[in-house]
Amino acid sequence: MLEYQAIFATIIALTMLLLLILKYRMNAFIALLTCSIFAALLAGMPSEVAFKTIQSGFGGTLGFIAPVIGLGAIFGAIMEQSGAIGVLARRIEKSASTSKQTYAAGVMGLIASIPVFFDVALIILLPFIKNLASKAGKPAMFFGLPLCAGLAVGHAFIPPTPGPIAIADLMGANLGHVIAIGAITGFICIIIAGPLLVIFLDNKNRLPGITEPHQLMTESNPSPPTSFGTALSIMLFPIVLIMVGTIGKMFLPDGNAKYIISVAGHPFTALILACALSWFYLRPTNKTKQNRLKEALTKAMEPTALVILVTGAGGAFKQVLVDTGAGAQVAQFFMLWGLAPVILAFSLALILRLAQGSATVAMITAAGLMAPIAKGIDPSQWQLAVLCTAIAAGATGFSHVNDSGFWLVSRLFNLTEKETLKSWTLSTGLISLTGLLVSLALYALFG
């Protein structure tokens, strides 16, 4: 094998990956898996070893990811169908002032993204956002942009959503650390890219959309199924449990208490308990609603299939980089040139995001590339969590016409492409750059 054969194979495979996705519109799962096999063979691996590497990388990743994504989908379906998300949204309307409602909309987006995907949460909450806007005499984007910023941050920065879960697993980072760093960074990003941005655009008369006359909103479910406190507690329950488990393992002495907290704080256990808790408190009582929930649980699994497969293929690609030695060689190269790991992690994710559109694909691919590099520089667990957040920040940045989220925001808020670029793309760009700056500061702090 030539000295740099593995690196050349990786570069060619990445170029091939972008061509297959961008030019030929190939399914991301097929493209990733194809390029993983191609990279392994081109790097000089015997065919039997190459396929074993693919198999171990794919299976090793999904052994953790698949149960988490599946449990998360079930949890989200129960929260959605029970009306608990609607209960949380209605609370926004009771905020004291219009400016505070923009912050509440951002937090609502962050919370709602925990159990459900970006597009589902946006569609569910859109009527409430439009109603808020009509009451305040503002365009829908006045509250919609903070909501979308919260959804985007929750989708990319904070487990147990699939993207950051996959990043943490591929990078070998502790989930509790990733939640803590992601939450700190995410809240700062939401404030800047949500409320502060819309207030600035509104003052400059640059906020897109029209102000619709206020119409009294009819309640499809006039009797809320649960209280705000219960809905919020159930929504945050798995995150808090995972955090407690992480803290307990760090600070508690060996013994029964540490064992119990470690078991309860594992993501599998936390999400199983969250599903059980939501079912116990929010389960439907009549036959019609039970049938609806059954259908919702089935449908909830449909979008998870592609996420699981793409994540597994990303794991296979990472394993190829590790086993061929390409990752170690790239790590040595960047250490030689002194490029900051945070900037590298961010740049890889941002380039992939801009090139092919999908934040999830960008996160998984960038994490696969960064994992062996991170191993070479041997960061602390906190620094590793910061690198995960830097990847999330890059993968969120500058949503444009090759991203399905761009068109979803455009159509739901009745914006032109130009208006969407000046609002949604600007917001995701601010999320990305703010995430980079915070990540740089935190990485230095934990150094």
C-alpha cells in the first residue's frame, strides 16, 4: 500500500459521494454505503476484510442508535397525539408581552423538537404561531422564525434527537456531556438567531410576510388532556434522567446508588421510562383516539427508517477511515499544520451541509471523518462534547434551496425564495456562526 493511498481513497470517495447525491440524486443511504465500500477497496483492503469492516461499523453504530431512534419516535407519537405539544404551545399565548412571546416561541421550538422531527413539530405548531402573530398585528414570521430556530437547534444540538445522538456515538462522546454543551450553546444560538433577529428585522421593516387579520382560533380539543406542568415534565424527563445518570457516574462513589442511577440514566432506560410515563398519563381513553394513536405509532416509524439506515452507513464509513488508517493520517496532517479541531469539525460539517442540503447527512459524515482525528488529539470528554456541538453548528448552517427545510418554511409561511433566503437562511447562518464562536470559547475553557 502506498504511503498516502488511504487518504487519496478517502478524498475520491468523498468526491464520489457528493456527485452521487448532488448530480445523480441518489438515495443518501445507498450513496454512503457504496462510497464506504469503494473507499475500503481503493485503500487496498482485501475484499473480505473490507466487507467485515463495513459490517462491524454498520452494526456497531446501530446497536446503540436504532433503539434510541425507535423509542424516540414512539415517545413523540404519544406526545403529539395526546395533545401535550398543543398544551405547551397554548402557554405561549399567555406570555406577558409580544417580545417575551418571541423568546417563548424559541423555547417552545426547542422543547417540541425533543420528541418529534422538525417538519412534524412545525406543522403541529403553525396554527398557534399564526394566531399569535394575528393577535399581535405582526407577520407570522415574527414568531415563526424564533420557533424554527428553536426547532433547528433542538434537531441538531441536543440529544435525544437522532442527529446529535449519532454524532455522540460516532465520536465516542459521553451523552450527558453532549447534552450539557449542546444546551448551553443552543440557548445562546436561539436567542441571537430567533428573538433578537426578528426584532432587528421588524424594526428595519425587513421581516417578510403579511399581517393577517385576527380570527378567533377554534379549538379542536377544547378540554386539554393534561396540564402544562405535566406536559413539560414528561417532555424533559428523558433529558434530565440522562444528565442525572452522567453526573452520578462522575461524582458518586461505587455502590448501589451509583449503580441504580447509572442504569436509570442510560438512554435506553430513560427513553423506555419516558414512553411508559407518557403512556400512563396521556394514553387515550376512548376507542377512536386509541385507533388514532395506533396509526400514529405506525407512521412515526416511517421517517426513522431512513435516519437509521443513513446513520448505519455513516458508521460504516467511519470504520473504514479507522481501519484503513486514513483517519490517523488526516489527524497527523492537521496536527502538523496546527488547525484548530473545532474549526475543522465545523468546516467539514458546513461544507457537506452546503453541498448536499441534509443536516443529518452532514452531521453523520462529518462525525465519521472527525472521529479518528479526535482520537489522535486525545481531547477530554468535555472537549469531545464541544467538537460534537461544533459539528452540529456547521451542519445547521445556511439552509438554502437544496434543503427540504428551506422549502417547508417557504411554503408554510407563504414566502418567496428571496424572502426565505433573507430570513430563514439568515437565521440558520447565525445559528451556525454563533455555535462556532461558543464552541471555540468552550473548547479553550476546557483545555
